[in-house]
Amino acid sequence: MRPRETLTESQEQRLLQVRLACPDITRACDLARTFADLVRHRRGYLLLEWIRQAEQDAPKPVRGFTGFLHQDLDAVTTGLTLP
């Protein structure tokens, strides 16, 4: 889940192969990258929108993760917002 710009060319090629082979992996990867961005840049205000997107079309394990986030949404949002 490193930032894409830090991947080597061979890593980028392998990632592309995997993404083309499996739409579920593609969607999970996209959602994971977006979530990592929320964490890295403390964008807790975008968490609820991320959860809504994941609940709509994410693979089942990612949708399960959203359930855990909902259980303590205020605390998770605060943790993704405050330094």
C-alpha cells in the first residue's frame, strides 16, 4: 500500500497484471489506497463518504471492515482528523 510513485517499474507491472486479472482486487486496492490517503493526510471528514462507497460495491471483506468502522464512527473520525 505504498504510494504508487514509490513502486518500481516491475512492481507497477505486477500490480497492473493482478488488477486486470481480478476486478475485486482492483476495487479493494482502490479503496485501500483511498483509505490510506485519509489516514496519511488526516482527512477524517471524508471517512463517511469512503464508507458509503465501500458499502456499495466493495468485496465482502472490505464491506465487513466498514461495519467495524461504523461501530465507533466518532472515534475513528476523530483519529483520522486530529494530530
